[in-house]
Amino acid sequence: MTDKLVIMFHGVGSNGRDLLSIAQYWQRQIEDLSIASPNAPFPFMHSHEVFEWFSLTGITEENRFERIQLAREYFDQTVQRILDEQGFADRLNQVIFCGFSQGTIMSLDAVASGRWPIAAVIGFSGRLASPIEANANNTAKVSLMHGEADEVIPVYESQDAFKALRAAGFNVELETYKGLGHSINELELKRGLEFLKTL
């Protein structure tokens, strides 16, 4: 039986394969680590190769949370299927969500809403777009990483998320990376590895 499970959640216009190499890198470094990297449920731009958790068409600050709420059912079904397949349904305290961009939005929503009492979240290049509920899972450790040159989701989104999560009692850390755009670099991979080893 493996000790921990990392579930990867990709961004818009991507698929699970894109983040699988990151999870495999961590898996090579950490003994008894299970990984999963599913596709989001909805096709992006009518493609059968790339997906999204919710549509960005016509999205605004005002309607973003509504779209997240509508995506929750499909996100939760995806998570539950993986937990059942990998034998972690009753071991949520050994599960880590790791997201990039929209995948980070959905991962942070999962703990901010109180739906998933997991061990931790690793969030690359994302934002906290959900209110932190009174029953939020603030026992989850959170590691946020963001490029300072990100033009898709500005770095201040992770900075704001850090402040909000810390104020709500989360054990949260933030690292920003000079010159990095909307992507993941080697320093972030190593920082993620260090974080996982603390869990």
C-alpha cells in the first residue's frame, strides 16, 4: 500500500498528460507515492485532445465563481473515481491536490469550500476565486508558486490567495519567480518536491 497520492489538475486547453511528467518526477524521488493526472471533463474548443474544467468564454470577475460551482460536481466525480481506483477513499489525509492555472483554481476551491479534507494543495500559477467557507479544510497545507512575469494570471492573484488563506488559518507558503511567465520551471518542481517530503 502506497503512503501518499498526488492528483494533478491541468489548466485550460491542456490534458492530463501535460502534467504527468511532473508527477512522475516526484514519484521517482519519493518512495511509495501514487500519482494520477486525469483529463478535465469538458472539451476545449470542440477538441477531443484538450480540455477545461469550466469555460473561459465570456468569463468575468462576477461570474467566475458561478462557473466554479457548476464544475464542482464533475471535479468531485473525477476525484472520487481516482480515490476508489487507488484505494485512498478512506485516506484523504494522505491525498495531495496539485494544480496548474485553472487546475489550481479548482484545487483551492476544493479545500476552501470544505468539500475535501485532504492533506495538502500545491498550486502553480493560479488564483483563489472562491470564498473561504466557515467549514473550510484549513488543516490542509498549501504551497503556492507563481511566475512574476505571468501575463495570463498575474502574480498578485497568488499573493492575494496567500493572504486570504493565512488569515483563515491555513498553513500556507508562497514562492514567486522572477522572469517566469505562465509556466512551471525546474525551481518550482524542486520546491514542490521539498514540500511533498514535509507531508
